[in-house]
Amino acid sequence: MGRALTWVALLATCVACSRSVHSSPPVGVAAGETPSVAADDQVIGTPRTIDNLTVFPVLSKKQQDVGPLTTLDAALAKGTASVHEIGAGTGPSAEAAQVNSLVIENKGTVPVYVLAGTIVKGGKQDRQIGEDFIVGARQSTPVDAYCVEHGRWTTNREGVATAGQFGTIGLLTDSRVRTAAEYGKDQGQVWAKVASVNEANKKEAASGTLLASVDSADIVARRAALTKKVEAYLSEVEPSDEVVGFAYAVDGKVRSVRWFVHRNVFGLFEDTLVGTAAMEAITAQAETKASDKPPAPAPALSSADVTKFVKDVRGGKVKERRSTAGMNDNDIRETQAGYSAATKFKPSAAQPAAAPMPVSTSVTSF
């Protein structure tokens, strides 16, 4: 824990990394187009539409190096982290597991950054993480979680004993499922949204798990193909070291915008976030098909439309500051358009007067 506190103290002394000013517009901003500044200096770039998914790169010249971070997926793969239920194990203690709380143990020397909506598979029920958490080095932290599998409460998952442990699948939940948890904190609504995703995709599981859709072989293949196209576009955006996130719209409606304080942090999550957007687009296609109505042409969206959405939501006052058991606070804003969650490092015990350091911002529509 001492090392974790020292690391946070060092973070508080970080200064903004310098970025050169480019005289010509980046690929992400079309020639002759006025850059659309959404918040601080984050610029919403020119969109690319693939099928019913529209993606807008987010660029920033002013970035802060927050030091080393890793993802939960990477830490689990290396064996430096574990996710388990409270009371996981055998005997009477195993019955103490809680639906809306899990424990992430970071056995490594690098803080683990976990995004809201991260799907964890196993335990007594598949879950999603309820909000952003940064778990410090050598730290064991309880985290908010919401069940995305209504019909199972046993450590046997499809014939395999889980021992109360979880793995990840490299994907976040659909923004509507995520909103019900991160913003609404409503388990009943989470289950309802999960059911609607499975119904749209015509996927069933005895336990009602969201993974009936997410893990389905045909959907996995379609998602991979769409993800590849989106990532190809984002890789074209110049200057590449200024791409810190992206926004996406499905059928002409902005679903979510997320940017990070540094390109390196975005790089940790790019695959996961793009795959999540692709999954939402595929589900929306299934919903349209199930309606037996011809798909209506989606309204064309501009960078200015996304900027307006971000400003509408980010213009609201902080409604709630959630101090997690990890290394971060999450500030929640809300307007009629949607909600925003800004993740910040907490001041360290060594420097309690230090200002919180921003890590990322997400803006999600209702």
C-alpha cells in the first residue's frame, strides 16, 4: 500500500506534456472544416459511417502523462490480478457472495484501470462493473457490480466450477445496459435491458445471461469484421498521437463519447471500446429487422452535433461525486440529454491538498 501511495503522490506532480501545433488540419478534421471543440481542447473530428455505425475521432493537443496503468484483461492474463466474489470459496462462507459487489485484487506493481460496463464472466452470476475503478498496486478493492445473468446463482457455470472467480471478455455492456448500472444503479433495469438485447438478437440462455448474445459465434464474427473497419479508420487519423478517444452514433443517434487524458491510456482500451460500439450497432440492426419495418435513413450527423451533445451534458453541475474504494473519484453530471462521468485520481494521503488529476471523461445519452 505504501508503494501505491507513493505512486499517487508522484502523479500529483505530473505536468502537461507539450504538443506541437499543426498548421494543416488532421485527417480527423476535413480540410476547410472548422474544428469542433467539445470540452477543454478536445476536438471532435470528421465522422466515418460504416453500416449503421458512425464514428468520430476525438483529438487533443494538451495531454497529461499519468504514468503506468494496465487493464483488467491484461492483468488477469498475466496472473497479476483476480476478480472474485465476496465470500467466495467453499462451505458456509460461499453463501455470503453479494450480487452488487465484487473484489478486484491487484497483486502487481502497476495500477489496474477498470472501465464502467466491463463484463466479467464466471462466479455465481456474470456481472458488469458499475463504474470506473482504479485499483492501486498491491491493493484489494471492493467494486460495484451489477448482474447481467438473471437465472443463475451457483458456482457451476455451464458445467464448469468457477470457485467464485471471474474472467473478462474484452467488451463493455451495451450503453443502455451500462446506463442502468452506472447512472441508474438499478439492478431491475439492468436485467430488463439485458433481456431486450438478447431478444433483439434472438439469442437465448437458460440463465438469461447477456453473453448469450455477446459470445454467440455469428455475432462474434460480425463484430470482429465491423471492429476491423472502424479501427482501420481510426488508424488513418493524423496526428495519430493526438487521438485520445472517439464518439459513436448508431442509426443517427449519438450513443456515447469517451476520451482519455493521454493517448497511451486510450490505447489500452481502444479495442474494447470499438468492439462495444460494433456490438451496439449489430444489436440495433437486429432490432430494426425484428420490427418488420424498412430501415429509415439515419439523419446525417456532423462533428458539431456531437460537440453540442457533449456541451449540453457537460454544461450541467456535478450532481454527485462518488469516491470509490480504489484510487479514483467519479464526478457525475446530468441533463435531459444524458449523463457524464469524469474519472479523476484522488489526492494522495501524502498530498491531501493536491488537486484531483483527470484520467478520462465519458458522455452517454439516455
